[in-house]
Amino acid sequence: MTVVVAGAGFGKTTVVAQAVRAHLLEPRGVDVWVGCAPVHESAEALAGALLQALQGVGAARGARGVVDAVVRMAPLDVCLVLDDVHEIPSGSPGAGLLAELVRNLPATAHLVLCGRELPELPLARREAAGEVLRVGVEELSFTGTEVRALGRALGRDPALAGAVRGWPALVRLAFAAGPAAPWRYAREEIIARLPEDHRAALVALAALHTATDDEVAAVTGEPVALADLARRVPLVCVLEDGRYRAHELWAQALSAETRRLHRRAAEVLTARGDLARAGALAQRSGDWELLAELAVVLVNTTLSALPDVTARRWLDWVPDSARDAPAFLLLQAAVLHARDFADPRIDPLLDRAWQGLKHTAVLGQAVITAHSRADLPRLAELARRAGELRGAPTAIALVLRHSVAATVAEVGGDPEAALAEIERAPVVDVPRPVALATVRFHYHCLNMCGRAGEAADLADSALADADEQHLRLNGPVARWFDGDPADLALLRGAPLDGTARDCFVSAAFQAVIAACCGDAGDWCPLPCGDPAGHDNPRDAVLACAARAAVAVGGGDEAVARRTFAEHLARWPVADRFHERHLRRFLALGYVLSDGLRAVWDRTELGPSHAKARAAARALVLARSGDVGPATRLPFEHALCFLPLPWSVELAARLAAVGDLGLGGWLADVLGPVVHRWLRSATPRAGAARLLAAVPPPPATRTRVDVLGAMRVTRDGAPVDPPELRRVRVRQLLGALVVRPAVTREQACGLLWPDLDPADAARNLRVTLTHLRRLLDPDRARGDASFHLRTTGDTIRLVRSRWLDVDLWRLDALSADVRAARAEGDLDRAKELLAEAVELWRGEPLPDLADLPDAEPGLEADRLRALHGRNLLDLGELCLVSGEPSRAGYLADRALARDPFAPRAHRLLLAAALKGRDPARVTAARATVEAALAQLGAPADGATALLLRQALPPTGDREQRGAVVSSWR
């Protein structure tokens, strides 16, 4: 790390920019520059700026996302330059992100922090290790030699700058202004020589900090040419992106004149989203009316994502005489909401602000606060205020009006009308926080209408990359309540996070899902508190459903019936709002309440609710002796809509008439918990039939390895039974690993393509007998095999916790690695990749290599490519975590498989360079150059950069230049 800290005018930005430009002559990595601004006190804004500069495209956000973006550039080194870091105040979310970045900086990353002062950062450990280089006033001040050299270059007498003691900006100004003088005199001399249009442009540029010609012209009202200004005025420069910047010293010098143009400047800053700098401009000008206007914009464009540090700073600036202005009352309420939405001071402040403003910002903040508290009377009152909004209908105003109208409709028990309103909201035209709140309500309305499949699609597209896990799980939760358990692994045991309100709602749905999976014992009897303790029907429904689901899941249906009866006695089903919320848990209410069943049997329901009713109705009818509807019920719907004791009961009733499908499927998906419930399920005859037909889990865990010569272990111990020595047994098992379900005809065609069907079928029966004995050696004669199932014409190898297959584990690890990297958890990704690499013992699926079918060969090719990627991914993560030797070993392994892989070449070179072993560097360079020579192709840009670094220190410049030229 390099820390450059000094006051204004010491050339911090200039010296770092010069270093970056010098690096371009002999690059050793990639430089990334971010100029900090007041807006970067927001962690989201700072992370976004860094990711944009890094061209990061990962799903991770925050510091983890930045680290992951740097890691993805490995093995190249990356230098992150943060200029004007003093704009990020200590204690702000942006400073917190920066601190996390300092703690987790990869070994291939370098961090340069440049500013007048640093926010509080955890530098002690790195400084103790000698990893921090500090550059300060002493190093930045001009020496006498440098002052004389600059004087000669400008044709000025060095004695003119004698009084400013090497202060770079003042040295430059002294040479420009004439006789050596204090800074105030020098700046006045320079300003006095400027034509009026240049002077106005300098004032505007100083107010904007950085700007384009058009932005400055918008402030001055006249066309400008900033290039001319930069030539005439010292300490005005053009940046890499073509924008111009006036040194902060000019902002100080021209503060009085800035007041003439500060409102126009604030408009430009607001238009480009720099509200924090616009607010500071209003404060310096003492324009509290302008700051009030900006406060309204701040709340209106952020709502529930208020930048708390900025808002509190603004309130600290406001004098007592202005604190009761409606805009500042709004800002106070927003700050209180950010800390505690239940604070009783919020509503009175908002009511007073509303009387003075009648603005969307006030109404939006009031709606969000009331919704957070589930304050339905307050929401109804706020809905009436929507017609009182002032001003032209902006995009935010339109979103808010539709949201308020949708809230009124939803509270009135008409979610279809609410959905029609919310779908008209122009969310693409509003800031992300406003859009996010609207999308969440849209998702809620879809679920209320029984359109959970559409809600899942909406959540997947809009919420899958959200910071909070409960938002990322919205898609899987909606799919579950649409009858699709595809995300069962994600939902089972998912932690609760978010606000207290978010946790309360999530707990209700998670408790219901847990009851369906047989996990009700993990929950307390009242997951959402006593239903009687809630003062509105919406929250009472959530608490009632959670309590009833846990009761049924624990085998106490009587408690569940009593819970619903007590709830319905307090909240009549005739209340449309109440009844629509009950539909969210329709199967529970349908089975447990005769009254609700009667209502819903004559009601037209949305698709998801209709599926839930069909599942509940199948159980009710099966209890009365009619299992017909149950035979047509998809297995997934039984799992998703019915607590496990009910779905097992339904399976037992089907088994009593000879249908074993549901019971076997539930046992495969959920495991031993199904057998536990079967032992007490009714009817006993059906349960007994299932217990006899659906094999219980084996006593030992079996593992099959196919990434190399096939081997089998039981409880970790290798076994070598005679069945494993049979080629056809190994081939059939390998084929089932690749494709866990095959038909008998497919198996015969794969293993005995030249035999007539009868002979092939006879061979298959014999091979299946041996394979069952291999996989289930303790199976009693006549018992069904647990691992190998034959249903009709289909042969299935059943995935379960009692059967591990290295190939399946490899694919699961790949998915886990992708998820870990998306979360920015690089340590976890590294651990998973190490496990994946360790699985590899040799050529995959060797027993299938000689079969005529193309699928095994394609699968083997896929696995080889995956292993190669895993080696390089792990090697790069080892490199960035400071393990160059291990990274080099992994690069060697990758090159042993593919000697011409450019990515492996880069890893090999970078690992050798990081290891600082000249012999290894020489060997790595020779290996790469030999491969390139054999290919007759030049190195790609990144490889050429590393090859240049790998040249011996005494290498001649022509050779170095040749490598750089091939890269360019």
C-alpha cells in the first residue's frame, strides 16, 4: 500500500498521475484510477465506481465484489488508485468498505490512497509488516534544485519562489504572479489578469470541482473553452477522461464569487447525481433555501436507501432558525426512519412537512414508514393525500401515485386492482432504491393474486443480485409456493436476515416450508409470536399460519385446528383483505377450517392458489375414501403445499390401493424422516406396504469414484467385491452416474449393441443383480434396493445422502464455487476448488471409453475441461492469497494437460515472479517461449507483459522493447 497525504497544493494528484503515466512505458500490471467525491461516502456508490473502473461483471457487491474483480484479473497485478480519499468521511459506509478492502487486499493488488487526510482505516498490521509506504509533505515539497529547474523552464528567476518554502502549488503561482508574495496576493494577481469570461469559467469550474465545457457553460450562461483556461491558469488541468479540474485552492480563493453562480452550479451537480457536493456548495454559500431543496431531492431519490451520513451532516449544518423548514423536517424524519422505523417522532414530523410541501418525497417516506410498521390505518390515510401532490407528474411522482393506489387496493382486498396499478409504474425511469421498493410490492401483489410463478420470474430478474439474502431468496420462495421444490436445498435452513419486519415475514414462510420438509422440530411453537398479539389481520395471518404449520409438522393437528378457529373468531373471513392474505397459506386453511373450505370451493383462484387447493382437496377427499384426485396430484405439489405428516398420510392412503409412487418419491427427496412418519401414519395397511416396498436407508454410506479407475468405498473404507471386477457391472454403473435414469432398451443398446434384444435383456438382468449386490450388500433377499431402483422400463441410480459419487460431487462443487464467487467469498471458493482438484485421480470414466455411444466420450471431454479450469482457478486464488509456490505447482499440472494454454502460461510466469526465485523465473520463461515457438504465434498482451517482467535485469533494452511491441 502507498499512502499519499498532504494539504492542498502539494501536488498529490499530479505526482501519482505522473507515476501512472511512467508505468505505461514499462507496465508491470494494470492501473485503475477512481477519483473520490462526496457521494462515495456511500458504500454502494464507492463499490460501483471501483467495479466500473475494474470492469467487474460479477454478481457480488461491496468490498467482496471489488476484491473478486481484482482476483479475476489475476495473474496480472492490479493497482487501485483512490484520489481525493479525504472526501470519504470516517465512520461512513464508504469508509467501512474501504477498511474491508484494506483488510482483504489480494497479494496481486496494490492500493494507493491519496488525499489531504485518510478516513480511519485498519493499517496497523500492514504498517508493522512494512507493507505501507507513506508519502507526505516532506517528500512532496520541492527541493531547491527542483525550484531552480522549474524557474529555468518557465524563464523566471528562482528567487521569486523563495518565500513559499517549496510548496509546489505556491511555487507555481509565484512564478506566474510575479514577485514572491503570500498566496492571497499571488491568486489575486492571476485572477486580475483574466478576462471576464475566463474568470467566470474558473469560478464555475472551481464550484463543480471537475466539469466539461458544456457543464461550465450551463453555469456561466456563455460558451467556454476550458482548454484555453487550462493554458492560461496554473493549477487547472485536463483529466484522463477529458474532463477539466480546478485545484481546490481556486475553490477557496473564489468562494465569495462562487455565490453568484452557486445555484446554477448546484443544478449541474444535482443533474449528474452529485448531491453531496451540491449540498456542500449550498452550505458554503449560506443558502439554506437551496439546501432545503436539495434535502427534498435527496429523500425523493433514495427513500429507504437514504445516505445517512450525508443527511446527518446536512442537518448539522442547518442553523436553528431554519430547522423547522418543511424540507428539514422531512430530512429529520428520514434519518429517524433509517435508524428505527418505529420511532414515534417520525409521523408528526412528516405530517408537518406535508403541510408545507405536498411533495412526493414526503408521501413516499410516509408510505414506506407506515408499510414497515404494517400500519394499515396510516396507509389508508396517506392514500387520500396522493391527490394533493403539487407540481408536474415526474417519474417518481407517477411511481408513487401508482404505488399508493396499489396499496389502497391491496388493503381493500383487491390485489388484482393493486397489480394493475403497480404494473403501470414507470420503474425504469426512477432511481434504483425507488425501483426496488416498487418491484418488491409488485412481487407481493403477484403472490397475493396466486401468480407465484410470475413472482418468481420477477424476483429472479430484479432481486437475484440484491445484498440481502432474504431478497435473493424471493424467487425460490415464490417457486415453492407455486409447487416447484427445485430450490429446496437453498430454502432448507436458510437464515433470517434484514430488518425486524423482514425477519418476521420470512419466519412465517420458512416455518411453513420447514413443516413440509419434516423440519418443524427446528422451530419453536410460535415462530412469529402469538397470533392474538397482532393488531392487524395481515400479520395475524402470518403468525397463525406459522404456528399451525409447526403444530401439524409436529403431529399435533388439534392445536393447528384450534389456532385457525381462534384466529377466524377474531378476524372474520368476510373481510376481503383478511381473506386474501389467508390464501397465501391456502392448503393449511382448507384442511383445518370447514368454513374456509366452503369459501374457497366456490371461489375462482389464481394458478398457484388453485394448485394448493387441489393438493388440500386431494387430502380431504382421500380421508373420506376417494383417492382419485390424489392419484392425479403431482408429487411436487404434495411436498410444497402439505406439511409432511399430511403428505405422508396421503402417500399411505395411495399405497393402500396399490399406488406406491408418492411415498417412494418423498423418501428419495427427504430421506429417513419419511420413514419415521410412515411408522405412525394412517391407514396402517398402506403405511406398512410402503415401509415394505420403499427401502429404508442403508446402514453404511457408499461412495463411487469414476474420476480415474472406478473404485468403491463403504464408510470410507475401500472394498473390492467380485462384482466390481465385472466390466459390464462397471460400465452400467458408470453409465448411470453420467445419466442417472436410463431405459432398459438404452442400457442394452449401450452395453450389448450386437446382441439380439432377448439375449441383451437376459444379460441386463444378470448385470443388474450383480450391481444391486455391489451397491446394497446388506440387502435382504426380496428387499428392494435403496440405491438402484427399477420402475417399469426405467432403471434409476438414486441420489441420496447415502450414496456419494465423485463426479456428482465435482459438479456440485462447481456450482458452489460459482455461488461463493458471486458472494465474493474467495476463501470459500478456494477451499471448494481445492476439494474439486483433489477429486481428480486420472482419466474419467475409463470403463466407458470403448463403448460406441458418443455421450460418455463427450462427458469425459467436459470433465477434462472442467478439471483444467479448476486447476487454473485455484492457482490464481493461491497467487492472490500469497501462495506463489502452490500456484506454480498448479500451473505445472495444468500445462501437463495442455502445454499451449495461455492462461496456464500466465499463471506459471506470475507465480515465478511472485516467488522471487530467479531460477524458477528463467525456467518459466523458457517453458512459455518454447510453447510459443512451437505454435509459431506471438504472446497475447497479458502474457507478453509478464514475459517482459521475466527478462533478466541485465537484459538489453532492445529485447525488452521487442516483447512490449508484440504485446501492443
